[in-house]
Amino acid sequence: MTGMRVSSLLLGLVGEMVYFMQAISDNTKNESVDRRPCAGAALLLKLFPLFLLLISFFLSSAVFASESVRVLIMDKRKTVTLRSTTGLIAEGAHAGSNKKKITFGASSLGRTPVRVRASGGGFVRVNGKQYRGWIEIRKRRNRTLRVINELDIEEYLMGVVAAEIPHRWEYEALKSQAVASRTYALYIKENTGRKSYHLVATVNNQLYGGGLGERERTVRAVRETRGLVIAYDGGIIPAFYHSSCGGHTENASELWGIDVPYLKGVDCDCQEISKYGLWEKRFSIARISRALNRKGYGITNMRSLKIESITPAGRVRDVAITHSGGVLSLPAETLRAAIGYSRIPSVFFEPAVRGKEVVLSGRGFGHGVGLCQWGAREMAQKGKDFRSILSRYYPGTKVVPMDELR
């Protein structure tokens, strides 16, 4: 039963109780002065305040029902050391331990994972980094260790938002990021398959810094948007986001074949404030050749790099590289991945070969799909709230409580 349905049921019970109490009162008024309510009615009158207290508790639990997520925070480690100043409580092979430090190696673990949390609900330090919730350690077949952090999604977001967006930005921009990150995490969880974890703590999903990544303003943004997600036609959406779109966001169909109305490109005024408004990157021809050859492309004596096709938003879809072996056509995002995502900020560029260098003159940072973070900041600076920001970048969607998802 969803939290919203539980809430409706309990509210109905409150209504029935109030109606019954009113009936008792009315009947009592109609009796002679020496007539007293029955014993059952008198008991109900005494228990009514307690009943209201219990209803309040269950309503708060239902309305603010949340979900847990499992985040891969470390992998292929030979040893893992956990610490807590309040003591560590373990399940599995080390059950009952209340030490302040435990070190695990592959030889100390069997097939069953070990789960550890801090006594009193504090932080657990994992190889020096601190995390909320449970820490699960699994032994892999190659005798290395995998570490998963299982925690409430709201606590997870406390370590995400400040890692994905500057915590000193306008507050409505922070709230829009909190809702987008919550939505994205839940969407990935629903579509993760049979893996032992839902998300990874890197840009492959969302940056997650654990306790060390928390900041007061972003934690407040998470709490004030608690449980809110972005929905389309009653279902949760893949709420992709990026740093700076360069003036127009991209259709998701161009990158990942996702053709949905809420991930279509929209105009954006991020260029007015974005530090990635315009950029220029230079690479030697030899460096580009080496990077592509490591991917198996076999570039020899590269002569030119030109645009072969562009997307409706103006980004480069494919490039053509002329070399001694002929003309190689490949997606611009493949070129970007080979050189490095931070080295080529986006595929919104114009290429030119000058001597022994390739010069890319571009704008924006990131894939360009969904929420533009710099655009969100620009809208917040103009007084727009987080709901307006999100409806701009995810057209046709609504911000709703998780419990209202179908």
C-alpha cells in the first residue's frame, strides 16, 4: 500500500472517529441530566487524544515515506578499513562486533556479504571517507572487495547535490538540482536489473561524495523538496542533466535514441552567465591519432578533421577524419570520449586544422540533454522557482510526491 493510500485511509478513520464522537455528544445532550454516556463511549472519550497522536505518527510516516538506494562506492580493493567513533555494528560473519575499527581482506570474507553501520546512526569512515547508512562489503571472484553504501535516498542526495552543483548558487537552482537528482536516482533504481547495486558514485551516474560532500545549503534544499520527483503521464522520467548547454539543449534521441516529448531541446539563456560560454581547445594531430588508435581506429598521417553532420540544436553529430588510409567517419561523442570529456567540454564546436594542431572552438559543457545547470542558475537569478525551472527543461512534466507515481 503506498504512503498516499495509507494517508487517505487514516484520514478517513479520523473522520469516522470525529463523526462518532459528535454523535455521542448529541445523544448525551438529548438525555436527562442524570443520564450518563455508556461505558464504551466514556472510554472512547478518554482515548481520543491518544488516538489522534497515533494517527499523527502514522500520517507523518506515510506522507514522508522514502526509499533506499544502493551505491557502489569502491571496487576491486584488496583491503577495506571501517572506522566509527561511536562503534561499529555488524551483520553476517562479524555479527555482534562493536569495535571502533575493522579491517577486511578477501581472506576474512566468505560468500555472504558483511553489512556494517555506525552505532547510534552516525557516519562510517570507509578507507578515510565517511558515509551514512549501511556499508556492505562483498568478495569478488578475483578475490578483491566491492563496497556498497545502502542508505535512504534523502541521505544519499545530501552527498550528491553539492558534488553536482556549487552549493553557493541561488537556492531555487539548488532545489531544482535536488529534485532532478532524486528523480534520476529512482529512475536508475527501477531500471537497474539484477546487479548488487543501483548506482555508482561517479559521473557515470551521479557524483556522490558521502558525508564529506554535504553542505548546509544543499542539505536544506534536499530536505525542503523531500520526496518530490519529476513525472510525465504519472511515471517517473530519466531526468538527465548537464552543466552548460551552450544556448540550446539537445534532443535525447540524438545521443541515446530516447524519443520522448520531455527530453526535447529547448532554448536557454545560460550563455549570459556560464563560464563555459565560449572556449577553445588545441590538440596536436599526433595526440588525436594516438587517442583514436588506442580505440582501434588505425589513423595514420591525419590530414583533416571536418564536420560531417550536425544535430537540430547545432551540435556536431559526426566528424570526418581524412588520413592516409582514407576517410574515417565517427560520432563526435566518440572523439570526445577518446580525448577526454573534460578536455573537450562538449560537441558544440567548430574544428579547424592549423599546421600540426587541431583547434576546436566551442561552447557549453556536457551532453546537453535535460536540465542545464547554468541555465537553472540564470532562471533563479531572475526570480523563477524550482518548479518553473524544471518545467522549462522537461516540457510537459509535473513535480509530484513519489507516492503519486503510478
